[in-house]
Amino acid sequence: MLCVLSLGAAAFGARAAAPAAAPAAAAAPEALAAQLRDAALAGHDIAYEWVSELTSRFGPRPAGSVSERQAAEWAAARFKELGFENVHIESFPITAWVRGTESAQITSPVTQPLVAASLGESPPTPAAGLEGEVVTFASFDALKAAPADSLGGKIALVARRMVRTQDGAGYSAAVDARIDGPGEAARRGAIAFLVRSVGTDSHRLAHTGTTRYVDGRVPVPAFALSNPDADQIERLAALGQKVRVRLYSSASYVPDAHSQNVIADVRGRARPQEVVLLGAHLDSWDQGTGAVDDGTGMAIITAAATLIRDAPQRPRRTVRVVLFGSEEPAQPVAPYGAFGGHAYAGNHKAELASHVLAGESDSGADRVYRLGLPQAALQGEFARTALRVLGPIGVLAAPRAPEEAGTDIGPSVEAGVPAFVLYQDASGYFDIHHTADDTLDKIDQEQLDQNVAAWAALVWLAADSDVDFRTHGAPPPQP
Ligand SMILES: [Zn+2]
């Protein structure tokens, strides 16, 4: 660990230059992509060093915080040292949310402590806390079916369990209760909202996460309960007990805060105005150190772009790395979320027509198992070449184009930029996602390197091609 931390920029550069330096300048794109893949697998260390130093130096990086800004400045300096071009920071205003002290306990039938965490943007409780009877709903639909005013003075709990899946679909299926639950509960008169953690572990850790503003505010104090604590309340209710809970939070808002995106380019050798955009987010939730969400995403795309930069031949198009700020929290005013992604799409509106492809890494640190390409490129020579290079590291074709490619690149994709997804195995990701347990020790370096290999090879192929991913998957003319 110490030696990792003591590695400075020179070591980054030296390591980056070594393994990829073998091929001749005239290597065919496929051969060079394979060499980048193999260089990453050979234990390049760039990615692990990045996430290790980032999480050790700055710890948690909540949107709008000093640590988020300092981490952005550190990342920009690192990009310059690594030899990236056009390195700069683009700031934008946000309302920052700050967790205060908080507590939760069952007060009746007998006092018991609960493990809970305020959801992001949740307002504080009154200074004396609040207390009410818990009404438990087995599903979010059941809460939404409850009559108006049926929760007056009470605390709503949605206790639905998240399902573990490889592709993360269990999260998408469960997260609506966390996001829209406070609004639905408040509409029925509830004084507070509880949600069973949207996570797959059985540890006594609460999974925080964003929730939605309604008319400029999150309407009631809202907390996630750890899975075992949600079980406890469900069992008490099943025993016919009336459960009362006491909640306290001193959360607060900083309305004039700033967040920022960090931008760094590997300039293309022939068509530099055409951009392949790689995104990940620099902010994190506040209780862990944001190692797998999304320190590893940043590390993966930075390491892949560094390998491409140090290859014997630059790709024809520009590879742009964007570390987005303020991905996690919602905001009280439009566009309501993904502020970094919206700020980028707004600042670079005129350039988006020449953004040829975009991808985002934000599903943890485990291996990539599937490649999703834009509809126009699903068939054809580009896909066949990419899969020949990625097949040996266990990446197969997704049967259809991605329906969603990521939060940060979302606004750019909505503006017409085609997107790819390198799907990661998310089976274990939601055990630690948005908890205090999101720390560096959870990262398997071999799996991290496999991600870098997949990103470096695929991004090289896309950036060196002249495939129009918007309209067709025609192969680039071979040199
Ligand atoms: Zn994330």
C-alpha cells in the first residue's frame, strides 16, 4: 500500500510507456487493439494506483464539497502529468446536501436501535426528532394504492427486497421506491419515509442514495434502513405489534455550492474534431470512500486512455475522458439530476454532432462480460473485429443495442450521440453500493485490469475507425 501511494507522476508515465511499446507504427488496428488489451492484462497498475491514491487522499467526495473540488484539481494535474491535452475544469453551480448526525430507533413495543441513513437531499427532522407509528408496505405499488390521508402522522416503510442479478436489473426494478417514495408518502400525510435499503447484502449497513424533489423540496425526512433492520420491523408487524419509530437527522443544504467536470483529451492524429467520449463520475456518496462508485470507473477510463495515448500510433479520432461532478444527487431545480452530465452537454452543445460514440463506466470493479453497440453497428465488420479482440477476455456480444448507457453521458446521448456499454458483472456490486463499505479493499485488481483491457481495445478500435455509429456500421477502409 505504501509503495502504491508513493508512486508519483513519473512512475505513472514510466509504467504507461513500457508494455504497449512493442508494436510497429504500421500495425493494423486489430493487432494494435489486441496489444493494448494484452498490455492492460499484464498488470499495468495505472488504474489501481489511480483509485488507490484518489480514495486515500480525498476519501468521500460528496457533490459540491471541498473534497470533490480538490479531487478534481488533483485529477486535472494528473492528466497533465500523464500527457493528456486540453486538460481543464468546467464548474457549475449546485445546491449541496450535507449529512448531519442522525439516529433511528424502535420506541415501541420496546426500545431497540436501528441502523439507518438519511437519503440524499432528505430534509432534517425537527431538532427534537420525530416519532410515529410505522405502516409497512410490502411493495411500492402497495404504498401508491393507499388512500389519500391514510398515513396522517405516521411513518411509511416500503420493505420490498432488491433481487440480485448479474446485469443490475434488480436495482432498476427496486430503486423507484427510494426515489419517489418520500413524495408518495407525503401525499398521504406521512411525517417521514423509510425504505428497505436498495441493496443485496444482509449486513447492518444502510444504502443511501438520491431521492426526488417535489415542488422544490424533498417533502419529508427520508431514511434507508439496513436489510436486517427492515426484517426486524416486518417481523414485529407480523407478530401483530404496533411498531413506533423515532428518527433524528440534522442534515442541511448549501445553496451556493459548486461542482465541476474534469476534461482531458488524447488528440486524434487525423480527425481530431471527432470525439469518442469516455465518462465516469468523480463525486461519491459520503459514508464510504467512493472506491467502486465510481473511483474504479474513473480509473478504468483513465488507464485505458493512457494506454491509447502511449501506443506507438495515436488513433485518428480524439479520445476524451470526462470525470463528471455531481452525478449522485438530485437538485431542487431543473434539470433535477445528473448535473455534471447536463453541464457537459450544455457547454459542448455545438460539438456533440461530432461526438461519434460515448460510453460510461459506473457499475463497480468486476469484470466486463458483454459488449453492447449502437443499433447501427450491431452487425458488420466493426462488431466482428471488436468481438474477435474482446472474446479472449470473456466479452461476448449483447443481443441488442443498449437501452440506457449511463447517467452522466445520458444528456449527450439524448442529444443524439450514439452509445456503447461494456457491461460489468454487477452480481456483487449492490452488496456495497452507496454504503460505508464502499472502500478500496473491495477491488480485485485482476478484474480491474480486465476492464481496462476491454476499454482500451474497444476505444482504440472506435477512435481509429471512420465508422459512423449513427447511421451504419460500415467498416473503416483498411490502410
Ligand atoms: Zn455511480
